[in-house]
Amino acid sequence: MTILGHTVDLQFIIATLLGTGAAICSTLSFQQKENKRLFFLQLMASAFFGIQYILLGFWSGPVFNAIACVRSMILYKGGKMAENKKLEIGILGALAVAYICILIFLHEWQATFSFLAMSISTISMWSKSGKKIRLVQMFVISPCWIVFDILSGSIAGLVSETIAVCSVIISIMRYGINGFDEGKKNG
């Protein structure tokens, strides 16, 4: 039996379970009022998604998610590193180099969607504006990941992004559009 082009075997089941763990972390992240907790749960989601994409055979996923882990760790820790715009530019540069290498060496044109999602999420997360993070997630980042998940056969990723959009809507209903951290220093 195949689902989205993948044979349903033990590897696919493990990938789906990891993706489900990532989906749970991602969903919970948007329910956090404080950015620090959001960044920690995004770190966990990126780690799980990265491993999932390795098992699915799409190497752009783990590459971009590894960079996202570094980004989330820096923002979670806060302090001077999180205030450093050069680090943000460095992360965006690393994403661009990774994207070019993926296109040249792996020929994964689908990586365009994960590259856009990761780059735009880096800019929105570095703003530390809870409002921007959620709105950009809902209208730009999740749609990019949904396309990538369909193309890569990630059922858990597809479900996760659909739930992420719902989670953003719920968090806005719970806290109001202006009820989140807005560019405050972490830590």
C-alpha cells in the first residue's frame, strides 16, 4: 500500500509518528502567550520534523529544520545573541546557501517551498512580535509548508500545518490580536 507516493512500512510509520510529535509541539507553541515558550516548542517541532524528513528521503527538510533549531535555540535563550541582527542575517544566509546546494546537488525543486517557509519564519520570529509571528504563520508560512508536505508525502506535516493555522486562530481568539509578547527581550 502507498500513501502520497510512499510505501507504508515501518520507516514510514516511524516518520509519521515523529511528524505527529512535531505537530503536537507546533500546535502547542502557538497557544503560548510568552515567546520564550513558543520558541522552545518550535525548537522541538523542528527537531522532530527534521528526522521525519530524513526518513521520508527529502533532504531539504532536515537541512532547513536543523537551521531552524539553531534559530529557535538562540531566540529561546534570549539575551545579547537574540538581539544581534547579524545572527539573523547569518541564519538567512545559511538558509540561502543550503537552498542553492539542495537545488544543485539534490535537484529538490520542492525545496523552494521549505526555503520560503523557513526564511520568512526566521524574519517573523526574530521580530519577537507574537502578533507578526502568528499572522505570518497563518497566511504565508503554513501555506508554503502545506505545498511542500504534499509534494514530499508528509501526512503528519500536512495535518500539522492545517492544525497550526487553526491553533493560530484559537490563540488570537484566546488572547486577542494584541495579547502576545511584542518585541520584548526574552529571558
